[in-house]
Amino acid sequence: MPTPDPSRKRAGRRRAGSGEFVPASYERAMRPETLNPLFAETSGLKGVGPGLARPLERLGLTRLRDLAYHLPDRFVSRRAVADLDQASVGEQVVIALTPREYRSSPGRGPFRVLAEDAIGNICALTYFGRNGGWGKKQLPLGEKRWIAGRLDQYGQMLQIVHPDHVAEESGAALGQLVEPVYPLSEGLTQGRLAALVAQALAALPVLPEWIEPGLLAKMQWPDWKEAMVLAHRAEHAQARDRLAYDELLANALALMLVRAAGKARRGTPLQGDGQLRAKLQLPFALTGAQRRSIAEIEGDLAQAAPMLRLLQGDVGSGKTVVALSAMLIAVEAGAQAALLAPTEILARQHYDTLSQLLSGTGVSIALLTGRDKGKAREAILMGLLDGSIDMIVGTHAIFQESVTYRNLALAVIDEQHRFGVSQRLLLTQKGRRTPHCLAMTATPIPRTLTLAQYGEMNVSRLDELPPGRQAIDTRVVALERIGDVVGALARHVEGGGQAYWVCPMVRDSEVADIAAAEARFAELQARFGEDVVLVHGQLRPEAKDAAMARFAAGRAKLLVATTVIEVGVDVPNATLMVIEQAERFGLAQLHQLRGRVGRGAEKSVCLLLRGSALSEVGRERLALMRETQDGFLLAEEDLRLRGGGELLGTRQSGDTPFRVATLEQIARLLPIAHDDAHLLIERDGGLTGERGEAARLLLYLFERDYGVQLLRGG
């Protein structure tokens, strides 16, 4: 029988890899007992104290399962050589050397140990900083040691800087001929992390096979436990593919279970009479794509089975009006509608926009965020309960346990990629019957990733821009010309315009030369004074709101920010966007940021400031930004460029719901996993039978257990 895991927090947790916050109601699932060792906390491992727990937590490595799936970025391959004559400069080697002399440099210079190989060649083992004492301890004079490291040359002398390994016995060093290189966090070393991974791998249970036998044989994949070990030992394509496929299969299977459960539920058919929609005074004509999407949504809402539809729309394509039409259908049918946004900034923007569009319709709309307290909050909760509020806009606060609706029949979720399936399911449990769900995203998604992230949904696409939208003049400028850019910015502001300046980080980092918003704000404020405001995710909500209000009202001319303004900011008078170190952003994110301008009648400009260290792929990406404003084309190109594995942008790790599968593996293996999941459900009895029980383990292993809960009616 499965047993509960008391270490899981009742309030929920943020899942490693996907970043999805899982509510407590889904965390109370009964995990199969055989998996419990994998979900033990890493704090219980040998050698893990409070000092090591913090960097592990920063990497999301809080359980043994997380360590096991923390796969190496690459491997260092070394060659064992008998003497230095057999080695080449720049090569990774393992060699026996005997220390002969210590040499200290004055001041903070390096400490060197001169060591001799088997035929008398001399090599310097060099240590910088305060590691001289460590060098003496590791390398006593006259005693042979086995050294692993990169052979370099300094002047006329061969040297190995900070040897990777020093061993007394040959076996220990020769065991490092192939060594994994893991992603690290400050406070962790490769050796320490490798030792923890080894402990996690030693705890792996033997699990039954969930992959269809014919496919397993065709692909020549190892079993799960063997694949886990091989993936940490050396470059092993079959092992890595097997583990990626497992994750894709779990995701595809869970989404199919969600879709099947949704079809089996009973919702409320919604058929409006059109009276409220007729009262809308839109300042523009709907595009063909908007009319088509509204018709698709209207058809879904009329059905008893709850709608589950994704509305994809490029920047400025008019998703809000489509969502409003759907919400008005619900209100016309005597029901309530809710719009969920991921941030307060975006929620307030939606509330202001919808309030203006609804003026004169008689529809009651309210805003609810986590900041609403006291009598104001109580009044909103009462209005939702008695039905006097027709529409609610808000953050996650709108689906807390204390929020009760009289008749919630439609939930609209904006920027869907920032929410997980579990959160979406929680919101759709708020109605007397399962509410219809319309998810929206302004992030163009390649068709392959649409299947991966939204495989349980029908999809509508807004692939036309409203008439009158001007092309944004996009230019790439070297960072060395920042003085010219600031001068152009001054002329722009003096002419009455407003502008954005976006930086990759909030503040300066000691480990990376990345532009920081706080430092740039200080410099620009010295030039422009009170005309500059700052917004980033670490500010208090009140400070962010005040800065955004000043900018939206035109009292501030320049908004310095991080990517917190990527969505939900609509200031038509802002016609200049400056993105500093643009090569550090992905194409989709650059496109989103560029979309903050070009919202009025005036011509808009986007300046992409690039650093000097620009790769060929980075150069191609910035060239694409100049050439096109088609977000869907950019999304496909972004996937193509990143298929080779280069880390292209600050949000790469969060661009998919997967921790193991790479973009290239998603494109190659997801269609197979989708077909296999369909076969399991349609032919092999779903989660019953021998393979079904194994698949149930797979869902828990990858924390897609909401699929299991749906079968239980949870």
C-alpha cells in the first residue's frame, strides 16, 4: 500500500525544473512506497549541513530525486600518460609526478610546486590565492603523487594550474579519466556535488518498465536504473534519450488524463443573447483572426463539457478583446467570469482596460489581489458570493479557499505559461460545476512546444495584427556607443516622448558582468533627475505600483526595469525601447519586450545594445529581430537556434516545463511519446494492468501525479 510522506509541506512547494508551485491539495497525494527513498530530503545525506543545504536549495536539489536528475552539462576526458613527452599542451592528462621544490612568490603571487616525471621532466603545479598551504599538504616533497588536470605552458615551463585531483594511488586518479561537470551554485564544488549524486544513485530502486517493449528494443535504450547511472558516468546518448523520453511520456500521459477527465465532467452550457456585447464601443474593427477565435470559443461555451482552450496571440494581436467577449457570454448567460493574471501589475492593467471597455454596459467588475485587506476585501468577497459582481480580475488571490463564487462558469488565465496544470485545475474547481477555461499567452510558442505544454487543450491562434499597427524600427547598437544612445534618449524625452530601458539583472553580480537595473537607474537618474523611475521584481508592490502609475500618467519619462515589464504594460506614448546586453535574452523574450512600444500612432524604435562577446548564434538571433516582427516565426527560429544546446538567454531554463529533456530532444522524441501515451490509454488499459501500474509510478516520479488524482476524482 502507498504511504504518505510526512516531509512534504502541506502548503505546497515549487517543483524543481518547471518552477510550478503545487498547491497543498495536490501535495497530499499518496505516493507509492517504492519511490519514497527518492523523495528523501538531501539534508539527510552524509556531509550535508546547513552551509551546504543552501547552495543545494538554490539549484533545486532538495531531494535525492533532484540530485539523480541533475545531469552533467558535459564530461572532461583525460588521457593517462607515462611522462610529459607523451602529452600535448592544452590536453587533459593523468600523470605520476614527484614534488621536488616549493617556490613562493612575493605578495599575492602564485605558489608553485616543481615536480618531476618518470624521466626527469619538470612541471610546475601552480596554486593561486591562499592555496599555497593546501598545495604543500597535498604534495609533500619526495613522495610520488598522481595528478589529474590540464597541461599548460607558462613561459618555457610546463604547468598544471590548480590540479583537479591529487591522489596517492594510481587507481584513484585513473578513475578520473572521464569526469562529469555539473551545473553549480556558489558554495558547491564539483567533487562535493559528485559525491552527493553518487549517494543518490546508490539509493535508486529497481522500477518496472513503463516504455512499450517494442519501442524500447527499437531504440536500444537501457532500463531506467541503468540509464540513470550511465548518464552520470560518460557521454551516453541512449541513456540521456531514455531519461528525456521518460519525462516527455509522463507529461503527455498526464495531459491526456486531464483532457479525458475534463470531457467526462459536466459544466454549464453558456449561450449569451448578445445584448452586452452589442453595447461595447470598440475603437477598432475586429480582425478576421479575432472573429474566428471568438466563434470557436462561443461554440465551446455552448457545450456541456467544460471548454479547455488556449488562445495564442502575438504582441498587440488583441487577446484581451477576445477574452472579454467570452466573459460577456458568461455574464449574458447569468453566470460569473474570472480573469487570473500572474502579477499585480498585469492584473491592474487588465482591470483598467476592461473597466474602460465595459463602460456603459452595466457589467459589475472588481479587482482582487493579495494586497486587498479588511473591509475592501470583505466587500469583494461578499459581491462574489451573492453574485452582484459579474467579473473579477486578480492574481492567485482569486482562487484561495476563502473566495467563494455564486456561479463561476468561466475562468480566463492570462500568461498561462506562468501557471502550472495543478493551479489551473484548482481554479476550475471553484464553480458549482466545472467552469469553462480559456488560457491565454502572448508568448508565441513553436508548435512542438505547444503540444508539450498544452497537449490537453484546443488551440486558437491570433495571427493577424489589428489595422494601424506600425512596424517597430529595430536596430542593433554596440554597447560601446552607449553615450550616443543616452544622447538620443535625452532628445527623445525633451521632445515629449517616453522610453523604457531594460537590463538583464536587478543588481550587479560578483560572478558575472551583466548589466544591472539599479546601477543603470542611478546613472540615468543623475542625468534625467526625477523623470526616471525604477521597477523590478524585488521592489515592494507599493513601490512598483507607484513607479508604474507615474510612468503611465506621463509624470515620469523613463522607466528602467528588468523583464518584469515583459507583459502587462501599455503606455502608448512610450515609443523608445532600449534593451541592454540584448544577446543575453532569448528571441521570444526580446520580441515580448519590443512589444511594449508601437502601441500608439507615433513611430516606435527598439535599440538592442549588444556586448562585444557576441557568438555567431547570438549575431543571427539579433539579425532576426531586425528582419521580422512575426512572433510565431521568431519562436520557431528560437527553437531551431537553441536546438544545438547553446545557452542563449536568461530564461532558457524556464522556457519549457521539462528539467531533463532538451529542446532538441523535445522536437525529436515528443511525437513518439505522445503516440505511446495514446496507445497506453486506448489499447493497454490506461493506468491498470502491469504496464499501467508502471506508468502510474512514472507520473509520481515526475510529479505529474495530478493525472492520477483525476482518476480518483480528487
